[in-house]
Amino acid sequence: MLRQLIAITAALVLVACSNGALREQPAQLPETLPSEANLKVQWWRILDSQADANAFAHLNPTVVDEAIYVPLANGELFELDQRGKTVRQFSLGAGITAQVSYDNEQFLVLNNEGQAGLYDTEFERQWQTKLGALSIEPALITDSRIFVQTIDGRLNALERITGRLLWAYQDAEPNLTITGTSAPVLVNTAQGEAVITGLSNGKVVALSVTDGAILWEYRIARASGSTDISRLVDIDAQATLLGNRLLISGYQGDLVVIDVNSGRVLQAAPFSSYRAVKSDGRLWYGVNAQSHLVAIDPATMNEVWRVESFQYRQLSDLLIDGDYLFVADIKGYVHLLNKADGQWLTSRQIDWKGSNGEPVKYLDGILFQGSSSRIKYLTVQ
């Protein structure tokens, strides 16, 4: 356990180092924030006093219909209603390290003892499996299998009904990584169902869900430089599926479009990032390694606009909602932009202790969970 915590601590330090936060100061926000729109807090809750308990966790609420499930790093899990009132509270023991996954009346919880546990809707545990390492990204649940990526770069395929390990895949790992790997994505290929994930050695791989056999692989970035830090090439961004095309980027690498059937690269352009690139059907939107927000034309892969106002503030994954882009930063602010031209509309600090999470769509607004266990529901006015 101690070795796992040390590994995560090193990973978090490398995140800061790799995106420039240790070399460069995060951009300061102006004293008077833009007021072209208003992020109104409809309700908020403080669920627990955690201090530094979730320093290693990547926690976001999970929405099931109108119910909200909020995981805490101390092992508590709250079910809230649409008014933010507690419906139920569960004590799951070990601290939770990732967003809880849900499918067909079952929840998959990952904890700080390197375990995956499956629970029913009453949070009675069905099984628990030791993974051997921590995971800070949500699991992927399918009809018969559950896929969990751990920080040592290992993708584990578990039998859904029993939790039994069916197969595991692990490629060669570099000496140092940012946080390890991305979250897996399920796709259909000409060779059958596959799970696709990015690795810390700069590769993206498609593996057969049946036995973990490699269907195809592609190296987005190649290590170069004289130091371990300069040679970081992690793919920490989750892939975005656009029909039969896959959109994925890597740190000190490219943004690539891959045909999921063949693994053939259809488009590629330099774009260093550890965040997912999102699409609204017209443009692609991403956050680069310097925390610049960028809109990209899919036809040419040229920039449409760029916003540098949040440089080195370690921006989260983006959320696209209607005409807006939502993004959070490590200082606990949520920022709102017009997706058409990148205009910065407004910002609001949600948690003074900061956050490792990102905005989550809920009803007519967004949910945001901070490091002090605050959760707030906001709408645009």
C-alpha cells in the first residue's frame, strides 16, 4: 500500500512538472471576472471534512436518472436527490479513488487498497477483487465483463458475475509516467468487440474483449530527450469514439484519428495533451498541455480559435453543453466559454481547496465536486 501511495505521489508531481506548473506560475485570474453570463449555484452541500484525504483521488459524481451518487475519499458514498438532499449514505470501508461506474442496477467501486468491488442498488457487495495496484479512472462495464485500468499500466478484464480475472494486458512501462494510462473504451471492429486504451509508453492499443489479444496498436508519441521527464509520452486522455473513428491525443505527441476496424491512421497533427478531445459534430475541442483551450476544424485539423487565459491552471476535461463549454481548474474554479468563438463568459470558484474533478452534466446545469467534499449544482443564467 505504501509503495502504491508513493507511486501516485510521484505521478501527481510529474503531472505538475510535465505541464509546466512547477516551471511556470499558473495564470492569475483578473480581479473582475467576465460577466457575460452568470453561473448560479442552485444548491450546494458539504458532505464531509476530508482535509488531504483525496489528494490521490479523481472523484466525480455519477448521475443515474435524477439520482446523484457522490464518492468520497474516506470511503463514504452519498445518494442525493435533485435538490441536493441526502437520500441514503453508505460506508464502503476503504477510500474511494475514482468515479463510481454504473450499469443495469450495479455499481463498480475502486478503492485505495487496489480493489474493485461490485455492488447492487442497496450497496450490498456482490464481490471484491484485488487488482494489485490503484486505479483513478472509472471502470468500463459491459454485459459480461468489467475493464479496469490501474496506474501501473495494466488493463484488467474481470468476469462481471464473479469478479474473476479473465485476462490482463500490460506493455513495457517507462521509468517515469504522468498518471499511467487513460480509461478504456469499448468499440466494434471487423475482428469483433475490442477495448481500446492509451498507455504511458505512447501507444494506443485495441485488445480483443475475449482474450486480450492485440488487434492493432499505434504509437502516438515517441520518447526523446536526455531526461526521464523530457521523455514523458503518456496517453492519459480517454479516446473519443466518432462512429467508426477514434479520436485520441497524447502528451508530447499527436492528435490522431484512427479507423477502429483496421487501426489505420486517417489524420494526424501535433497536439500535446493529457485530456480528451471532445466533438459537437461540427468542431473538436481540446485542452493542450499548457492548459490552452483549442477548437479544431476536423476537415483540416487547423485551429479555429485558442484561449490562453487559463495557462498552467491544470484544466480538467471539457464538458460540451449546448452553446457552452465548461471546464474546471486545479484551483477549484469552473469556467464558462462560448464554444463558437471561445469567448470567456464567466468563472466561479466552487471550492477553495481546489479540485481534481471535472464538470458533470445534470438536468439543466452541471454538478461539480471539490476537494473539500463540496458538491454544487450550477445553471447558466
